[in-house]
Amino acid sequence: MSTPRIERLKADLFKDKREISLERALLYTESHKQTEGQHTLVRRALATAHILDNVAISIRSDELIAGNRTVKPRAGIMSPEMDPYWLDKELDIFDTRPQDQFHISEEDKKIYREELLPYWTKRSMKDFINSQFPEEIKAATAQKIFSVNQTDKGQGHIIIDFERLLGNGLGALLDELKDHSVKNPDNAFFSAVVILLEASIRHIRRYETLAREMAKTCGDDGRAKELLQIAALSAKIATEKPEDFFEAIQLFWYMNVILQYESNASSLSLGRFDQYMLPFYRASVAKGESPEALKEYLESLWVKTNDVVLLRSTGSAKFFAGFPTGYTILLGGLTANGRSAVNELSTLCLDAYQSIRLPQPNLGVRVNELIDREFLRKTAETVRMGTGIPQIFNDEVVVPAFLNRGVSLEDARDYSVVGCVELSIPGKTYGLHDIAMFNLLKVMELVLDRNKDNTEVTFEQLLSEIRQDIRHYVKLMAEGSNICDIGHRDWAPVPLLSSFISDCIDNGKDITYGGARYNFSGVQGIGIANLSDSLASLKAFVFDEKRATFKEFIEVLESNFEGEKGEQIRARLMNRYDKYGNDIDGVDTYGSDILRFYCKEVEQYANPRGGIFTPGSYTVSAHVPLGAVVGATPDGRHSGDQLADGGLSPMVGKDQKGPTAVLKSVSKLDNYLLSNGSLLNVKFTPSTLEGEQGLNKLADFLRAFMKLKLQHIQFNVLNADTLREAQQRPEDFAGLVVRVAGYSAFFVELSKEIQDDIIRRTAHEL
Amino acid sequence: MTSFAERPMSSKPNDCLEGGGDGAAPSTGRVFNIQRYSLNDGEGIRTVVFLKGCPLSCPWCSNPESRSSKPQVIRRETKCIHCEVCSWDVAECPSGALELVGTDMTMDELLKEIEKDDVFYRSSGGGVTLSGGEVLTQARFAIELLKRLKRLGYNTAIETTGHGNTALLMEMGKYCDEVLYDLKIMDPETAKKTTGINLQRSLDNFRGLIAQGTHVVPRIPLIPGYTMHAANIQAILDYLSEFDLKEVHLLPFHQFGANKYETFEMEYELKDVPVPTDNEVEAIKALVEARGYKVNVGG
Ligand code: SF4
């Protein structure tokens, strides 16, 4: 259970409606207007420094950890320098749009339209990208064959080298950079970093001053004491390196907030928190700090990570619903020399999550053959709570996947995750992990349509055309991504962030200029489940059983299964042919072959930073908008319906043989190739995992997952609400099995009364 | 309405209760379901193979489709899209609403399915449970299957009520890591009348298995009005007291099978019987625990 303070902090966070703050945008613009003619890196640094010096700061009541990106909790901030146009278009709908609503005052709208928009028009990164995209790429993105992301906001998707920050302190880092700058006076990158480190130190000192002032006037001795502690701590870590858990976390959090001002990007993720924080945690324990105080402090931090939300465009919010900021953390895993890295802080992180239960930080656990059973059980226990956290990653696949991309063994063992599931080497990678998404199902649709009047068409020919088209569009996608890559270099370099990425200092280069050790561009292949199912059904229906000619069949799809005849065909396509997710080789092979082909195409391309493209397969919520642009498909999917969720998950309702069969189907994909990350959602009912026995069976299930060489798994609980949905839409839950000793049946086959009874019991359990 | 038709399929020797002697194992078994990721039917993560055919007729049965040894075609109304004319042809039904319950599978076909979850068995100490129906109706096939499973190193279990050929059950027991043995109504007359069981034979078989060293776990279905009353539970516990057993499973009555009776157009006497409350189950659990057993509710 959390302390009353934590409960209050939590409640305060969600009390008011989210707002948009113009502050960052205004300060950035104010500075930018005065720096005309200087190097982009320096202009950017000066603008960020201007924000750090002038942005309103606050310490909210009860807070133990200082540092708020905005005075009001969970406010969105803007970066019109990237794309001022979507912000303008959405000013009037932020309040009412279906996803991710924010309030903005009429006065602020006016300021935006009169001051910010005119200045940034024709000056933004978006203008550059639009002017560079060739027609062919524009046409392909308009058709939604692929999308290029991050053309309107910061790149993010990166983990800084927290050890560098915490192990040196800002003072020592500033000295180091000044030294470089003196030796290389012409290097704009070093000058920019010096400007930013100095501004960071000043920014932290502003909190010291604020805390002292607040202590004087707060009128509560207890709180005054806490504020003075914050002041003293801030004064120290503004330059010195931290020496215990409290100091380390405070500096850590200040830097996270500061980096937000620099790029306002999604997913400046947190990496292996239980590894780099461990020495500081142990130092505090050795000093005799009580475990309760340490836990409360950690919980305070967990609450704080929910304060930073991302303002996305409506389009982007559809792909990444729920404004995740991606404070992702992976726990456990391996040490540099290949031993289990689980420690007491790994466990405490899960414990703190169990009492807080907020979506951030997005915790994950790395599993491997060496994982401690106790920690595996703790992981299973947390999974069983049914909130989807922690997600699980498999070292046995991810480490070799990185070796295959030229990452050193030690670095590969140090991997973590940015954003949702994107694999990255912390402090060493600029991976553009979310730069593009590729709609594989859309490609199939194009090929089928194109051949409608081809009376000679064969199944093999269709397959081969699908491959050719994938090849063609992957090339265009890589071109488009590279244009966006350059846009970020020329409009939005991130010198402060770069100073915490290995090799940037040695190379004297910003990450956007290729300064990082590892330079990837990660592109996601989506739709593999629907593609497998569609090909299997198409082959059986048209080519083997000859129930219709190819042309007639395409007409049925074009009619969206209209009429009784259409409905009968759809029923057959849905129910009578094998589906991916049931451990049936015939159908699973289509998906694994095509996904492999996609991966091998992707990995041939290079980016302007000297790195390579790497494939991934995850959708977050993109399966909805990507499905919206694909007509009816041979798997019986209606036009515009969503695709399978996750990335590797089977189509909704199509996995009829339970989670072991799902895992087996996914294991047939070449998961080693998906080095940018993949996502598998598996549904389960907590009641099947009750008690000690249930816990151990879940832990064993995770071991089997590991042995099958899957990369990722996340568990979604079936709660009373989802079961009610199953009553409404039995089709989508056809595979849901009721598991009771010596008995088996599908949930949707039960009578309404019995279903209601199960729902009542489930509601009671949670 | 639900419909049901019995199709005259090839008549097999396993259509009726198998006799004793040393007849050869039939080449196929008649299976009505293979359920992977089963967690309540023995150790670890398991696949349960449901064999068709049962000589008893417990009115609370939750798998009434298992009773008849013959394959049956059923129509699942929830799936049916009501074609103009129903073809009554399983292969042609577009929605899959027409379903053949009871498929004859060769040993190799069955093993191929079972082996798909090999990695889950090995990670969890799980394996395979043969359920039914009553496994004894296909005893020879079951014995052969269990032998093969043991050779693969899987944990094996059967669920039985012990109403069948003693020699075959003893043979089967040799290849089981666990026999989940149902003890239901302990008054021989009532038992005979209600379920058709030969109680004496079932109890003798129970004793026989233990005597030969087979690991037996008694399972008591808690059926209100049938098994779930103090006198009956006491009688079971008294009977068990002669053995040195550690664990007892309690399986509270549930209504999940109710719908199946409709689909199969069978009478269901327990339609309005409420499921036991948590308190009732707890009370019985306490009673059993008081006799020194570890109690597992729900299997
Ligand atoms: S063929 Fe199938 S879907 Fe059509 S009416 Fe018969 S059972 Fe229903």
C-alpha cells in the first residue's frame, strides 16, 4: 500500500482537465528571432537555454521530488518549429477531438495564430520535408501504403547514458565540454553543449531559490523542512555528482525535464533504472535510510513520470492512443559479462508499481535462462494483477538479434527499450526507432486489385507480385525516412541530449549528424496476421476448391460481402480456413515467409548517419487507422475494420486454441530479424492463475515463452468489461475458452445467464 | 432451435465398454476435444485429451457430449447463419455451425497434436491428461497412448471414475503419474440409481490402484442434492482413511455444461440447481482438511 502522501500526489495529478501551455513555444520563438545567422546547433541551444532560464517553475504541495515541465499537471507543450500547421488546424478541436483531449484558452489560440503561426510558416521542418518528398513518396503515403513518422515533432525514442550523468555530475561534465570547446573553437556542437549544460545548472538553481522562498512562507514546519531539504539537495547536485538515492533521483528527474524542453519529443526513455541506480540505492541503505522512506521516494518518482504527456496530432494520436510519453524501463536482464542482472532494486521497482498502478513508468522485465526464480515469480505476480505491466522481453532472442546488427556482445547484453517495445542500446544509440510503418496488407490489396481481370492468374504469381511490391515500396519508405532524418538534423538537433550519447563527444557531433555509436532507422511491418489468413483463405477458396473465379472473388471483396451470398462467403472465409495463431504450419508459413522477406529488404538500406535500417513489427494502436484504409480482405475482414492488434498477435477472435498455440505460431516467425522490436498481446483471465500453483504456472509459461525465442509478450487481462464486450461481439471473442477441471467449452457458447454469472464472479475478483 | 443428428459412422470396437482379456489396441481413438493450456487437470501446463464414450449417466455431467460413443453431428445455433436450406453437411456448412463431435484419430495424429506443446510441458513439469467420457471405454487405446507419452518423458494423468475393467485400469495405472479418481455418491443403491455406477467395483479398483503403487488423487465433485451433504462427505472421508493419501481435490458444481444439453437435445435435471456458495465450499474444505489432507479446490 502507498502512503497517504503518495495517494494525494496521485489524486492531484488527475484532478483537472489537461491543458496546453504555450510557454515553451513562445520562449523558443522569442530566442529564435534574435539568433538569425548563427549555426543551427547554437541557435537551438540558445533557444533551449532561454526556456530553461525563463519558463515558470513550481514545486507542488506534498512533492518530495522537484521538477515540473509545466506548472499545471499533465499539460501539453508545443514545438511549432517542427510543424506549425497541424497545431493551427487543431486549435479549435483539441478540446473535443475523440483521442487525447486538451483544453486551450481562446486567448492562447489568438496568440498562437497571431504570433507563432506567422513566424514559423515556411520556416519549419515540415516545410523542408514536404519540399523534399518526391511525388512518388507523397502518393504512397497518401495511399497509406506506408507512413513516415516524426515529421511534425521531436524524434525522441532514445535513452541517455544515465551513468554518465549520475557518475560525473553536471559540474564535471561542463568542465570536460569547456575543455573540448576551447580546443575546438570552431565546433558548434561543443559550444552548444556548453551553453546547455550551463543553462541546466542555472535551471536547477532556480528550483533551489524557489524552494527556499516557499519554505519561508509555507507556514507548516514539517513542509518547510522538506522544502529546505529540496533546496539543499538541489544546490548540491546542480554541479556535484549525487551520492545517494535521493540525490541521484533528483538529478535524474531534473535532467529528464530539461531534455523535454530541448526537443519536446516522445519517449526519452529511462532504460535500465535498476542497474544505474543500484549503487545510489545501496549507498542510502548503507547510510541507514529506512526501506519505507526509500520506497516512498521511488513511488514519488513513479507518480511524476505520469506528469509529462505528449501533445499529438489527431492522426498521430490514432496511431499512439493514450498520449504515452514512453518513460519505459526494463528491469533485470544480463550484466556485461552475461550473468543475471537482477538485484534488490529490480524487485523494489515492481513493488512500487504494485502499489501505484499508474501507466508510467512503463515497466518491462527481461527474462533469460539465468533469471532468478524469485524474481520471475514476482514478475508473474505483477503480471497477474492484469494491468498489462510489466511487459516481458526475451534476452535469448534480443541479444543475438543485436549481434546480427553489428552490436558488440557487451552492448547487446545492455539493451533496453524506448517508447513501447523498440529495442535500443541505452546511451549509445540514435535509432529513429519509430520512423516509419509499412502496411503489408495494403500491398496485398493492391496486388489483388491489379490482377482482377487477369484470367490466367495463379496463386504463386500473386505471391511473387506481393514480394515485388514490398521491395518497391520499402525502397521508397527508406528514401522518405532519410529525408525526415535530414530534416531533424537541420531543424532540430539535440546537442544536450547528444552529450549523453556515447561517441558524440569523441566524434564532436550531434546525434542527428551521426555522432552516436549505433545509428539505426527502425521501420515496422504491419498486418502479418491478416496477410497470412487472407492468403490461406484465398488459396483454398479460389485456387484449390474453385468456389469462384478470381475475378468473381475480387468482386465479392469489392462489394464488402454484400447480400446473403456475400455473407455466406464471408462466413466460410472466416470459419472454414486455417488462421494464424493456432499453431498450424500451413497458414503460419505465409506470414513467416513474407515477414522474413520484408526484413531482408529493409536491412539492405542505409541512412545518412552511416547506419542501417532495421525492421520491427508492432502497432501500438496503429492497427485501427491502418485497417481503415484497407478494403475487405480474403480473411473475411470487412472493409475498414481494424487489423490484428499488437504487431504479431493473431486477428481478434481467431486464436481458438489458447495461448500456447499463439506462442507457437509466433515462434515460427524469424524473431531474430525484428531487431527494432515486436509486440505480442495475449489475453488471459486472472482466475485461471489463482494461488501459488497458478503463479508458478505463469512463471513456467514465461520460461516456455523464452525457450520458444519470442521477443516480447504482454498480457491483457479479461475483466468483467471485456467479457461484456464478448457478449456483444461474440465473433471477436470466439477463441475464449472457459477453463475448469475436466471440462471445456468456449465462453461465447454459454447461455446468457451463465455468462452473466461468470462476469459477476470476474468483477468480484478484480 | 438446436438440432441434433446422429450419423451412422463406421462402427468401431470401442463403441462399447471394453472387455478384459488381452485384445490388441485399436488403431484409432475417438476424441471429441483436445484442449491445450489446461491448468486444472494435474501438474503444470497440460493438454487434455477428451475421449468419447461413458457408460455412466451422472445427471450433473458437464460434458454430456462425451456420453455416446458414436460420433454426432450438432448444429451450434450461435454460429449458424441460417442458409436458405441447411445442407446438414459438415464439410459444406459455411459457418462451421455444423460440427462433428467425435473424430477418430490415429496414435500418430494424436501424438503430433500433443507434441505441439512439448516446450510448455517441459517448462512446467506438465504433460497430458486423458479425460472423457470415461477413459476406460477406450482403455486399450488409452494404455497404448500413455505408454507412448511416458516414452517421450511427459507427465501423464487420467481422470476416471473407475467403473470398468479392473485389469485394464491396473495396466493403465502403471503408465500414469497421477490418477485423478472421482468419488461421488457413497451409498451403493443411490449411486446405482443416480449414475449407473457399480460402486463396489469402483471402490475396489481405487484400492487396487493404490495397492499396486499408483499415485491416486481422490476428486470429489460437490453437487448440491447429490454428493454435497455431510453424510456423503463423511462416508468418503471414512473410506479414504484406510489409505495413506496426502491430497484431495474438491470440484464445486458449475453450470457451464447447461447449454450443451440443449445443443444435444438431452434432458438436464440440474437446470435450476444453484452452484455452491463460497462458504459452503469452505466448510467442506475445512472438514477435509481436519482429516489431514491438503485440499485443492477446482483441481
Ligand atoms: S449449413 Fe451451417 S450455417 Fe447453414 S443453416 Fe446449416 S448449420 Fe446453419
